[in-house]
Amino acid sequence: MKVAISAVAAGLALAMALPVQADQGDWLARGRLLQIRPSVSSTTGTLGVSNEVVPELDFTYFLTNNIAAELILGTSRHTVTASGASLGKVSLLPPTLTLQYHFSPKETLRPYVGLGVNYTRFYSASLYLGATPLNVDNSSFGGSLQAGFDYALDKKWFLNFDVKKIYIKTDVTNATTGAFVSQLKIDPVVVGIGVGLKF
């Protein structure tokens, strides 16, 4: 009898010590450091966009134990080049909403994949081709792909690693005449690492 009681007590203690994972109705908040690596193509074949490292904040809501929706919030400023020469800089605000599937939400290691939609707002553009000012379209809609995992540290805190492919494009025009210059596809791979909190 004492052995059975001891076994039950040990089992309860172990269960209480294990991290509590996300369930339906839970919220997760993460802070990540992102490396943004554009995969650039343009109709002229000469445009480039710089890599950048920026902070990011995201929130995830669990619709079921396995299915969640994530919204990322962040901004970045990039140098645009033509044949290696700087044209200036432009800022991007790319909120992305992703529907995720979490494979093992009750485990310490929780991998997931996601499919989403991205809206990118271009702002604070300061671009010149020689003395000619350039404009970019204000906004872009595109898809996104995601894969990553959370690693639980305790009942609330966890580490996160995340990779996204985001599809972003805009048209570059002559700011004086409105003439079309080039279509620019940025399509970055975004690699993030950070820490999160369940609440």
C-alpha cells in the first residue's frame, strides 16, 4: 500500500513539474530578433534590397488545441540598390496573419507549420536614380509560409525558433513623370529566435 501511495505521489509531483502547454483559448506572446534576407527579383534585373536585423513582437491565439492564429508586428528599413549602387532607403511595415498547425501542443518541444497572408505598407521612401526621385507603391498583398517550434522552459515561458517566407512586391516609378521603372519582388526569408510567454 505504501508503495502504491508513493508511486501515485511521485506521478502527481512529476505531472505538476512538467510544463503546461497551450490549450484552446490560450494566448502566446513572443518577442523575437529577426534576420530579414530578401530574395530579390526585378523586371530590370538590377535591383537589390539589403539584409537587415530587427526586433519583432507577435501574438498567437489557440482556436483549438492544435490550430492557432498568429499575428506578427514589426518594421524594417532597407537600402535599395541598382547594379550595386545605392538608390536610397525605404521602410516596410509587414503585418502577417498566419493560420498554424501545432503537432504536439502537450510536449516540451512543440513544432508547427503555418500558411498565411501578408499586407506590407511601404513608407518613408527616399529613393533617387541619379537626380531623379523614385516612388514605390504604398502597399502589397501576398502569401506567407512558416515553420518553427516552441521549447517550454516552465509553465509559462518558452523559447522560439521560426522561419517564414513572405511574398512582397511593389512597382517602382518615376516620381516626377509617373513613368514605370521596374517591378520589385522582395520575397524575404525571415529567420527569428526569441522568447515567449503563455497567458
